[in-house]
Amino acid sequence: MKDDILVTRPLLPSLDSYVDKLRVIWDGKWLTNNGPLLLELAGRLKERMKAEYLELFTNGHMALDIAIKALGLTGEVITTPYSFASTTHALVMNGLTPVFCDIREDDCNIDADKLEALITPRTSAILPVHVYGWPCDTEAIGRIARKHGLTVLYDAAHAFDVLVNGRPLVCEGDAAMISFHATKVYNTIEGGALVLHSAKIAEAAADLRNFGIKGPESVTGVGLNAKMNEFAAAMGLCNLELVDDAIARRRALTEQYISSLSGIKGLRLMDYGRAERESIRLNYGYMPVRVDPSLCGFNRDELFDFLGTRGIFARKYFYPLISDYECYRDRFDSSLTPVAKRVADSIITLPISASTTAQDVERVCGAIIELCKSKEA
Ligand SMILES: *Cc1c(COP(=O)(O)O)cnc(C)c1O
């Protein structure tokens, strides 16, 4: 309905600015395979992310899949069950065994203190996720990886433009995948990138993205088709002009949420004070809130359903845990990651996007406060 408030809306440039880019495509008649728009976008993103090597892909998932292949991961990979399907699917699709590590209660990221106990002689890598764009403990993870000779591949799907002490978070680890899906802070309709630190791995990833084709008469790898096309690159170039503004708007909306909700008993927001203390520049991609029914008298599902009756569409992100998916639950026991289980059962992400308005946030918070009052009475 017209007045509905959706959890997110894509960042969209003006149609005119997109059409201007389309003219370049029509003039050059170059639709895909390293076209001029893709090269321009790759160059600008590489600079923006201070990346040694950056490669673009059809989507974040293919980028992750190809990173796994290019890095030559084998055996077991330690990862988090508190993520989107893509993270674990990429491992399983490559014949690897995911080993689920529990998460931290405060930032929902992999708990580095629990990593070492999960390392076996078959472990080749760690695949953590910067959940909601909040940085993992990259120092501790890096230290453990170096000690045991493991590769670190970050699912940085949420981490576009996140800075820690001025350094792009996507530069951490041996490789990081970023998603440019329509629902992310920055989009190329569908799209993704790998940030890499070795010429050899970058070249392998670039070849694998195009069927493993090295040259006209040379195919050196069993690759896939994961090339970004010019229409996606055109969207990426247009949205690059808008994304700083979009993040600033998201920040203002987040501050509005914080001031309206932080006093409410039983609702727990992320630790925004930590962002100040640790010089983390967030991208405000999500507005996660945890619901403690023992303090506020309603649980996450009741809040989710109540908001729905008010035309407000939030999201249970991430719920269920990956290890509880129908396709995985026979193989994994989610009670072994009790913190992740607890967080998944209590999390709700509230509407936020560049086109969310202050009135929208007021309505969302008003509805939450209404539910709280009805439970107090
Ligand atoms: C969006 C997302 C992906 C996948 O990215 P796509 O571009 O949609 O393929 C992977 N991991 C996480 C955590 C995500 O949120």
C-alpha cells in the first residue's frame, strides 16, 4: 500500500543520469566483457577502497565463490551461522566443510576467543562476516590465522565504505567480498567485488570469472561466468555520485532511532558508543534491535507482527540461523552456538534506507512505543 514503510528501498539515480550512461553503451555497442564503464567503475572503487587489487563480479555470491577457488581453500573452513545463506552455501558448493563458530553478543560477529578450539589439521581458512557493517575483531582473527597458517576471507557484503581509523574495513584479511546488491548501501543492481592483496590471486580470480579463459587459445582453469556487465557498471557509476549523501542520511535516521528507542526497557541497540571510541565510520546499512521479552513484555515475533499491522515491514535478519535451515539442520547442531541462537531469536531490523524519511522513523518508533505501553498497562 501507498503508506507502507518497507525495510529498505534501493538507492536509485535519476533516470536521466542513467540514460546518459546508456548512451555510452549504445554508442560503443559494448555490453559486457571488460567494457569501458566497468573499467571506469573498477578504477574508481579501487581508489575509494585503497585496494591493491579489486575485481568486479555479477554479484557478491559469485565473488565469494571465486575467492574460495582462487585462494585454493580445502577441507574445513570456520565460519559463522549468523549470516545470509550465501556465506555457508559458497563453502558447501565448493565441497568444503563449514565449521560454525559462535558469535559475540555485543556485535553479532564471530567470537575470536572461540576460534582456536575449532581448528583441526583439516582447517584451511576462516570466513567471518562483518555483520551489519560492524567490524569483526580483525586483529585477533589475523593473529590466530597467522599462528596456524590459515587464510582469512571476509564476507564484507555489508561493509561498503566502513572505515576503521580511516582505513577501509574491506582491506582486512587475505581477501574480502563486498556485495552491490540492490538492497545494500551501494548497489550496481546486482554486483559484487573482491578486494585482494596478491597479483597472483587477483589474476586467478579474474580468469575464473570468465570461464578460466587466459587467452584466445588458452583455458587454464575450470571457471564460471561471473562478469559484471556494462548496464550494472553504469548503475554503479551513477550511484557512486549519490552514496556519500545516502550514508549521511542513513546516519541521521540512525541517530533519530537511537534517541527515540534507547530509553526503552527491553530493547537493545548496537553499541554506537564503541564506534566513537574505536574510530569506526559505519555505513548505517541496517537498524538492528534486539528484543528482550522478560523486560518489555513482548517478543521479537510479536513486535514484527504488530509493526506489520501498522503497515511497517521490518525484517528478521538474520533468522533463522544458517545451521537451522532445512538444507543444513540434519548436519549441524545449532545448540552448539548458543549466543548466535539467542541473537537470531531476538533480532529485528527496522526500516532504514536513503529514501526513508524522518516521519517514517517517527511512525516506526511511535508504533513500538504504543506496543510497549499496551504491555505495561
Ligand atoms: C547480500 C549478502 C551476500 C550476497 O551478496 P549478493 O550480491 O546478493 O550475491 C553475502 N553475504 C551477506 C552477509 C550478504 O548480506
